[in-house]
Amino acid sequence: MNEQDIFWNRAAETMSRDEYAKVQLDGLQRSLRRVWKNAFYRSRLQAGGVSSPEDVKSLDDLARLPFYTKEDFREAYPLKMNCVERRDLLEFHMSSGSTGTPVVMAYTKNDLNQWAECMARCYTMAGLHKGDAFQIMPTFGLFNGGFGCYHGCRKAGLFCVPASSGNTERQIRLMRDFRVRGFCSVVSYVPRLIEKLDAEQGGDHDIPSLRIGIFGSETFSDEMRRKIEKRLHIECFDIYGMTETGGIGTTGQDCKAHSGLHVWEDQYITEIVDPKTGKPVPDGEYGEVVLTSLTREAMPIIRYRTHDISRIISRERCQCGRTSLRIDRITGRTDDMLIVKGVNFYPRQVEQALMEIPGVKDEFQIILEEHNGMTDVTVNVEAEPGVTGHMVAKHLRERLGFLPKGDVFPVGALPRTEGKAKRVVRKSV
């Protein structure tokens, strides 16, 4: 395999630490000068004690800058954070707004090129190359997933199959008819694909050409990864990026070594901070991911608190040859941590424990019932005959440290969704 097979942009992906530091300082200073012209950004920087962009003379000065949060984006809706002329905006995407005012991210031509560049790196890192058929399963619309995959496909020269979400039978047919080698989706949609394949009459119940699956927007356990890989005969990759950073893939992905998510350090500065204090934590310690963009034009981000929980794994060269910072796969979010009977846990930890039980399938729900200041937890799972609620509850107690109720349902009984799975359901009694 030659260099072209391994890297999309070898120079950017294999810089020395000193080279990354220079690029990051230049990019940080450029981003600060850009946002300083915008009253919304400037007022918050000034309130945080910054008197001028020139205050930042080294990367150590980054810690002096105030944080930005999702609430800043919501307050700035629709375009108060725009740092370019309106005529220079070509596209925008936004979050669903299901939990409040939506978050908007606008793009210049250079921003779209940057997004495409990041996605092309991700595709190449996963083993996709010019001419390979790639199926896009995220929806095309205001949500960034579909269009992000599309921009990346065009940049990387992939044969794009823009299927969008839903219609599982058609998804499978397209994969077979166009000999699709890779696809992207939310991981919770994959069980729908597997169920349809398993239910087919005749045939081999497989997609022979398929080799690569790229999954974003949701956390998933190693056990879930292994199940998907074994059933579909593919290699799974975890892609990272969000509306605020510019969309899917903008911040990185894991490589074939699967030893952490590579962060595009020439595009973003990554910090891991204590969620309570905002202070940096040592490498290897879990904390909240904070991101600062270095090249984005319309809406740069400065110390954006993602709420994602991770840790820095390594700053050394990876087995794949890339030298960029590696962070752990996202374990959860500061805002989705559940506290029950004094025990803190994340939905991903429940999934991980469930996947260890023979006969338990991929679908599950965590039901939280609040009454008289107490929280009762029931974990609903789909499973094969022979799996009992007692077995589920016992295993969860061993892994999580408290005893939830376990209810077992036949395969197909729990609610399905074409988008992100709703794993946590809260009820008041």
C-alpha cells in the first residue's frame, strides 16, 4: 500500500508537534482577529477579560479566553455570530432545536471546502478511495449529516449513493445494485438493516460488496461495534463532529488501528477540562472536550464546550503513521449522565453491559420513573427466548453497582426510529 492509499493529505496529517503548534497559534490569532470584528463575540471576550486579540501571544494564553456554549449559539440565532458579509454565505445547517432554539452554522465557500477536506481525510483513513461507491444514509436537509457526507464524497472522488434516511429495503437494494463499499449512518439504524437482512427469504442475507461502516452522532460500545462487524462483515469507524464545529467529520475519526479518534490539529485545538471547574486535566484523565477552530470563516468557535466526555490518549505517532492528537471515543455527555441511588452512569455503559449477555439484541430502553423524590429504573431489552429479566437485572447490578428492574421483550417489540435512538424515557408517577 502506498502513501496515497493511506493518507488524503499526508503533510497535514503527519506534522511534527512543533509544526502543529505553529499552525495552531497562527490559526488561533487569525480566528480571534476575525471574531473581534463581530459585536456578539467581542462583548463576550471583553466580559471574559480580553482587551484585544493581541492579548494572545502563545498557545498558553488560550486558557485566558472565556468559554462559549450552546446557549451562546441559541442567543445568537439566526446569524448574530456571522463574521463575514451576508453575500459571502453559501449554505447553512442547524441542529434540530428539539431542546430549545436551534443552533445554526453558516458556511462560506472556504468553510465548505474545509468541511470537504476533513471528510476526505476521514474517508481515506477508513480505507475508501476514488471510485468506491459510498452510501449516505443520514438525511439531507437542515441536519448536517447528509450534506457533510456528500461534500466529502465529491472531494474524495467517491461514487456517491445519496440514499438519505429510511426505507430500509431500498437501502439494501441500492447497496447490492451499486456494489456499495462503504456507508455512513447513525449506529442505532444498523439493527434495522440487520433485521431486514435476517428476514429475507432465500439468498445469503448479506451485502457482498460492503466493507466499511462509518457511524456518527451517537456513542456506541465496543460490544456493539463487534456485533455489527461480525454480522455485516465490515470494519466500523467512529466519526466525530457537530453542528457547532462545522458538521460531521470536521474534528476527526478513528483509524484502522482503532486506538482513539484522530483530531485534525491543523483545523482545531482540543482541550480536555474538568466539567465543574473548567480547568485543564492531565492527559489520560477524563473530562469535557473543548474545541477552538483555526480556519473557519463564517462562524469560528472559540473554546466551545461540547459537553462530550473523553480523554487524551496520546500525542505520539499512531500505528497508522498519523501524528495528530488522539482522544478516546466519546463515552457520554455531561448532560446525559444519569444519577440513580448515588451511582453515576451513562446510557453507553448500559449498552455495553447488555451486549455482554448472550441472547440480548441491540434494542433497549432505560425507563426512569420519578416518584416522591426517588427514581426507579427499568431497562427494557429485546432478547431471544431463554433470557429473563432476572438475568438482565443481575448483570446490570454487577456492572453498574445498583439493581434496576429488567424487562425482556421479543425481537421487534420495542419502538423503532430511522434517526437517533431514544434510549432514555423519563416518566413521572
